[in-house]
Amino acid sequence: MSFKAVLVLLAIGAVFVAAVPTPVEIEGEFSLVQLLLGSPAMRSDLFNVECVDYYSPLLKGHVDKYNEDFTTCKDTYDGAFALIDSSFQYARDSLAGSVRNSCLSLLTCDGRNSNSDAFDCLASRGPLASKELEQASYKASDNQTSLLGQVSEIADTLSKCQIEAYRTYNTNHGECYADMVACLGDPNWEFPSTSYLL
Ligand SMILES: *[C@@H]1O[C@H](CO)[C@@H](O)[C@H](O)[C@H]1NC(C)=O
């Protein structure tokens, strides 16, 4: 195996991203490695082509596991989000009802026959309706603060979960990848006994 080829392989293995990459990005990286290793030029340059056949499925296994773990993190988040969101449905419906009643009490003033009655109706009901709307605004603001607080907690959990999944992937995939690179350059590479894998 030429030095050039080793360097290319190592460079790909060292690809690093600051944020947690999505499974799609990880799969893209994996496909690139596959593509390079599968090219005739590269294959003719390698000492030990069996390494690719042996390690590719193992690498793919780590990619699949990451995909699975990443998705599980998101599913857990989605479930928790739905629970939090539905726990505010009652508060929202009561606010909507209260606002509707306050507004209706003023709108019905329009149904009075004489101008004088309409003025009287608005003048007497206005302050209460206004107070009710102000209360509704306070409650909505409280509910919003509490809703966003709870969502921020589960978003934090989601982020930790995905970082953890990525670290696990990075460690396992990295070790496996290092083994493959070592194997590619070693004509006498001893493949691990498969008996313990079964
Ligand atoms: C929404 O806000 C109201 C008023 O502050 C409060 O009584 C209620 O418990 C809140 N609802 C939820 C689900 O937090």
C-alpha cells in the first residue's frame, strides 16, 4: 500500500465536525470511504483487499447503530413534547373561552336599539372586559413561560442523548476504522477470530 493511499484513508477517517452530525452526514462519509476503497486504482494499491470485505460490514454496523440511536433520541423527545404540549391544552381552551366571553359581552352592546343604550352598555361593561383581557394576557404569558421552560429541558436531554450517541459511534467506528487501515497495509494481518462474535 502506498503512502499516498494511507494518507487519503487517514484524512477521511479524521473528518471531524463540531456539531453532532446527522445520520445522513455520517452515511455520506461512509459512502465516500466505500467508494474510494472500491475503486480499481485503490484496490490495486492495497496489500490486503480482504480487509475491505471484512471491515466494511462492521463499519456499516456502527453507522446503522448511530442512525438507530439518533432516531431513538428524537422519538423520545417527540413523545415528551407531545405530553407537555397536551398538558397545556386545557389552559389554552379556558383562555380562549374567557376571551371570547369578554369580547362577546362588548359586541352584544351593538345590538341595543338606541344609541344611548349602546353607550351605556359599553361604558358599564368596558372596564370589566378590559380587566378580564388583561388577566388572560398574564395567564397566557405564564403558561408560555412554563411551556417553553419544559420544552427547553427536553431539548437539552435530546442534545445530550445525541452527543452521547455520536461519541459512542465515534469511538467504535474509529477503532474499527483504525483496524481496517492497519489491516490494509499488512499482508499478514490476523483477522480476529469470528467465534467470539457469534
Ligand atoms: C396556565 O396558567 C394559569 C395561570 O397562571 C395556571 O393557573 C395554570 O396552572 C397554567 N397551566 C399549566 C398547564 O401550567
